[in-house]
Amino acid sequence: MTLFLDMLAIVAPIFLTIALGHGVYRLRIIGDVFIADANRLFYYVGLPLLLFHVIGKADFARAFNGAQVTGAALAVLVLFLAALAFSTVVCKTPPERASFTQAAIRGNMSYIGLSVVWSAFGEPGLVASGVFLGCMVAVINIVSVLSLLVPLGRAAGHGLVFWLRQLFYNPFILSAMAGMAWSLAGLPMPRVLDETLGIVGRMTLPLALIAIGAEFRFTEFRAGLTAVWAASGIKLAVLPAVAWTVMWLLGVRGVELAAAVVLTASPTSGPSYIMAAQMGGDKVIARNAVLVSTVCAVVTYATLLTALKSLL
């Protein structure tokens, strides 16, 4: 019961923030113009700077665990391909397939995942998560862009130049690569830059949740619900199970295994909605996947942590 209440305490503020966004929209404190501008701000400025900050501060040279990162990255790639194939079964249009595939592999590792790691494993868990999180943020953002580009690019008949431009000019990929280069070069993060990026990061995620709530419509909640439940099942159960198996086979054990599995089991992240909205995905499926997977994460995390703690 205590474990369930801990999970509820982690997840509840996210839903309350989303509810706040819906409330202020209904009260006409914010409107559609603000939401559109905010989504562009998150996509081109807020989230890229947040990614650069998280990855740039990770000490790759000292704490990199190749088996841990490789195992999780392989799991993400396998599930990306599987979700992409399965999207043709549960979705009808390219935008729906794009949002479904991204929702199935992109998790809220930095916000919910780290909170669960801290609650369950304390400081050792955070130490085991730092560089792993930086690597996986880069991997997942690249795969997330592909998950949107593949269905949408095929539908529009775009050629190689389009694909290369979308990959190399995407703000998420550019910021992730810049952060990794910064870390590998051993450059210090000046205090002024560190605190500035910290302020931007603390601003971006809550406002992204408010934007999700502002655009939520009860009349649209049933739309694409089969795809939403399928994506949530892949994200919360199948992906962490595959990651656990692969990392175990590669020899990862103890807190490093537990922390990595917890992070891969995080529910679909709010930024997946921002990316879907800006790149032409289905916004309803993207938004509902965040809500449904976050609710279900209370149960899946409680079950997962019980299993993991029995091995430690």
C-alpha cells in the first residue's frame, strides 16, 4: 500500500497540472493563440535547451556503462520497429501511425522516471541513472523524430533530401548532439549558463503539461482509444520487459539494471505531444497517450518495483 501511495504522489501533480491547464483555458485566461505560440516555444527553444542541459552535464567519460546503454538502446530500436509495423493494424492514417509509434517509445524519463528512481533507490539510483539518461535522451529523441518522419514522409512521397534535412535540422537532435559533444569534450558548465538552463527547464515541462490540458477535449477522448491503449501497453510493459531481458543478457546487474529498467518504463512524455503537434502527427492520440499511460503507470510501476526489489 505504501508503494502505491508513493507512486500516486509522483503521478498526481502531473495530472493536477494538466487539469490546471484545462481550467485556465475554460476560464479564458489563455486561448488558442497562446497554446500555438507556447508549442512553438517549447519545440524550438525550451525542450532543446533542456536536452542540452541534461546531456551536457552528464559525465560520459567517467560513468558510461556500455552494456547498460547498449541494452536499453537495442530495446528501444526493436520496439520502434515493432510499433511502426503494428501501427498499420491499429491506426488508419499516417498522422495516427506517427503519433502511435512515438507514444510507444518516448517516455518521461527526466521527470517521472528519475522521481521513481530517487524514491525507490535513493542516491545510488541517481548515480546509476545520470549518464544512462543522457545517452538515452539522445537515442530516444532521434528515434522519436524517425517515428514521426517515417509514416508522414512515406505518405507525402518525400525523397532522401527531405529525410536528411529533417534529421539534421531537427532542434531535438541538434541539441542532443551538442550536449553530448559538450560532455565528451570535458567542458565545464559555467554557473550562469547552468542556472539559466535550469530555469528554462523548470519552466518548460510544467508549461507543456498546461498546454496539454488546455487542448484536452472530453469529446475527443474516445478518439483513437484502441491505438492509445496499445501504445501505452507497449511503453509501460513491453519496452521495459525487453530492455530488462537484453541488459540482463549483457551482464547488467544490481542498481544499474534496476534504475535503467525504471527509466525505460516511464509513461509517454508531454514533449511527444509537442513534437506530434509541430511535425504533423495526430494531436488527439498524442495527447490521450500521455494521459492514459501516466494513469496506468501507477499500477505498472508498483508491480515493476516489487519485482526489481526482490532481485536486489
